[in-house]
Amino acid sequence: MTDVLESLHLQHAEQIIIASIIANPSVADNVANILKPADFYDEVYSYIYGILLDLSSDFFILLKLFF
């Protein structure tokens, strides 16, 4: 039971990190200094996080214009 709860907490934390970067791309550099994609528990979130780090800030500016 503890492993299941821990896994859910980690996934929720990973979702918050990804959402924070999408909402405010300027935090990506600070977060990247602390977390690497390999640090993520869930492979899907690790992949998404890696892509977000690779994207340029210009892309995020365009994304905010449309959404």
C-alpha cells in the first residue's frame, strides 16, 4: 500500500513540475539545474520533461499566444 501511495505522490509531483514549466517557461532553466529527465519516476513524464527542456523559449511564447 505504501508503494502505491508513494508512486501516486511522485506522479502528482511530476505533473506539477511539467505544468509549472508549461505555465511559466522561465522556470525551466532553474528546474533543469535540479532535475534531469532520468530523475522522474514515470517514463512518460520523463519524456515530456525532456522535450520541454529541449524546446526553445520562443516556442512557449507562441504557445501562450494561442492557448
